[in-house]
Amino acid sequence: MTASAPRASPFSFKHGLILATVACLLYFVGRARCPGEWDSFDYLKQIATHRLSDLGFGRPFFIGYNIVLWETTRKIFGLAPLQVESVVLCGVLILGASAVLVFSNLARHVVPPRATTMAALGFMLSPLYAFYSGYVMTEVPMLLLLLAAAMVLWDPDGKGGPWRDIVAGLLYGLAFGVREQALTMAGAFLWILWVRRRGPAARLYSLYRFALSFVAVALSPILLLYLQDPAAFLRRIETWLRAIPRGGVHFWKNVQASLLYAFLSCPAAWLSMLGAGVYRLTRGRAEKPGSMLSAAAGSQTGPSAPGSNKTSVAVPLWGFLCCFALPLVVLWRDADVQIHPRYLLILLPASVVFCATLYHRWAAVPRAALVWTLLHVLVFGLAQVVIQPLSLLLCEKKEFALLVREKVPGDALLVAGAYSPAFDYYRALGERPRWSILWSGWGWSRERAAAAISEALLRNEPVYLCDGPYAWLFFEDERLDLHYILLRYRKETVAPGLLRIER
């Protein structure tokens, strides 16, 4: 690579702020009308009751900042317990829009000027990102912190000093405390340190400061949990790790699902890049020198020595491998990736940077940016239409949960399937404190389920089987167990999808 003349990107902080404002409005309009993910109800319950999550290492910073947000707004506005959902959702919406601003400002130091605008637009109009920015989940806050850490660590002018390494490490540690998947981006930060610090000594000292800050923030809550009860902590982690579906039987399905969801994270960007590649192959070589080819060459960037071209990136192949390929490959051992597209959101920044850069080079004509924009708007609109059935399903699930809450006001054992976290949420927040939940998922045992139902009936505690919308999706084996367990009992239909079990 040869260095090109420094060029100031016309994409400014003001433009990023405009995009973030538009994003906030879009995400608010398309927000989920109710929590639909199993984890969402768990998070809300834990925020309201001030407990750490049962997932991973407790997600202490996600739970922690939301506890502060909830308690502050609750005291100021006198909110009821169930309104915790709206408060936490608003927080995620604002963080989702803020990530658009942070990414926009990071991108303008990494890619050429016109590609900056395209990458920022691609990030904002990612259908998957927009969907989860209106959801009570950890991926969006984690992504914001990762982007903020990368922006601080990049140091475009080379004048930041040691504090950049320390602040970036702190932010990265916070991201890990929001969701442990952040650790898969360690390679990306090592790559940034390599290309943005000059000389072995500078790189080594930066790595030392960054790593020390990260370890201090990420491990402090974990160490505290361990010291409180070492045996319980080890059992908790063992249960969590054992519950992650792994193994060779899932490997190729994981690969296929991860590649599909990586594409769906920004489909318009990938399609645009592929279209530009076809255009380059079929027409670009026929162009006269000085037209498209020269324009594309003019967009090339040079080495990334601090203080040189602000949009120059050295060894971009390693950047792609560390920021995209490594986090992708890690997921190939986790079968949950087959049912959770949100796992691939961590690849969104690298995806849109990669696609926008190549599109900018291969279709270096004035109308190319317009084509990119129109395709993104079209795909974003189509995605909202496709998502509507899922939104309707979530509303149906919420209506069924409210129906159960109305029909079962007192003591009861609920065989709830996928509604387990929703009903436990109502129980924990004091709406139905006398409910007991026969949980599906990790701890399911046919023998324990049969014993729990039998004991509840012996003490004359009402038992209800929930068969509402998608109650047993992904729990089909458990539903089959229940079919045989309940054969000897009578069943009375209390409401559509709600059965009372009697001796």
C-alpha cells in the first residue's frame, strides 16, 4: 500500500447525531410491545428484585445500571412494579440510537469519506439491529460499549496518551459485564493496538494498560461472587456451561445458521457489495482508465501510522479476521446460535465497514451512494413487514399470559413451558406471589415433574397446564413427557390453551 493524501471526512459529528435521532424514532416505532425472549423476563425480574442474572457470570453491569435507572424513575414518577418493562426498554432504545452515533464517528476514522456515510446508514438500517434495539436484551448495550472502546483506542491523531488505553480497557470490561460474548472481540482490540501504536515498546505498554484495566473491571464482580460462596459459584458456572448445547452433531447446523444470520444482520449491505462486485467484473474492466478504476484507486488508503491519513488502515485482512471471522467461528460450538439471530449482532460493525469499503471501491460512481441508500431503505421496509407476524405472536403470548394471570389469582402450580419466565416474573414482582412454577429448560426431569404435579394435587393445590401460543416450542420432548404423566388425570378447559389438572 502507498499512503494517500490526508482527506478530512465530510461526515461529521453533527451528521452522526442526525442519524442517531432518526434511529431513535425508527426503533421506538418498531419496538417490541412486550418482552418475548425468555431472557427478557429474567432480566426484568432480576432488575426489579435486585438480583444478578442466572446466566453467565451474572451480567452485573447490565443488571446494575438498569437497577439504578429503574429505582430512580420509580421514585420520581411513582411507577408500579410492572412498569419496569417500559423503563428498561426506553433505556435500551436510547443506547441503541447512541451506538449509531458512536459507530458513525468511529467509521469516519477507518474508511474513506463516502464509505463512512454508507457504513453509518447501513448500521442504522440493519433490520436485526433495529429489532433488538426495541427489545429488553443485552446485545445492544454490549455493542455500544464495544464500539466506544474501539473509538477511544483507535486514537486517529496519535496524541491520546496512556489514558486512551486505560479508558478503552475499562469500557471493554464493562461490555464483558453486560454480556460475556464481548470476550470474542479480544482479537479485534489486539489488532487495533497493533495497527495504531508505533513500535514494539509502544504496543507492549498499551497492551499492558488496556489488559490491566479490562481485567480489573471484568473480574472484580466475578471475584466478589466467588468469595461470597465459592461452592455455589462453581455450581452455578458448571450448570451454565453444561446447559450450552455443544457437540459435533450441531456443528454444521451452527455454521449454516451463523452464516445466515450474519447475512441477515445487514442484508442490504451484503447484497450491495455483491452487486458491485458483479458490476466490476462485467463492466468495470471495460471502463477507460481515469474513470471508475481510477476513482476506485483514489479511494485506497495507506498505512496507519498515527498522525497520518485518518482513514488509513494497515493490514485490513487481519482486521477482517479479528473483527468478523474470529467471533463468527467461536459460535460454531454453540447450538443456541441456531435459534438466536441476536448472537450475530456482534458482527454488524465489521460487516458494514467491510461491505461499504468494497462497494465504494467497486462502484465508484456518483449514483452508487444513492443506490446503496435506496436498497437499504427498501430492505428495511420489507423486513418490518416480515417481522410483523413475530410481533403479532409476541402480542398473542402476552395476551395469554394476562389471561392466565386473570384466571388463576391464587395458589397454583403452573406447568408453563415457554411461559415459565413470564409467570415467574409476575410471581417475583408480587402480582401472583402464591404461584409455583414447574420450570421448563435446563433443570427439567420427567421424574421430578411427575412428582411435583402429584404432590401439588395431594395437598389440594390447583395445577394448570399452559398450552398457549408456542408454549412448548423448543420444549417438544418435555411436552411429550407431560402427555404420559397426565394420562391418568382428568383435564378441565378453563380458557383456550389453559387446562386444569384434577385427580
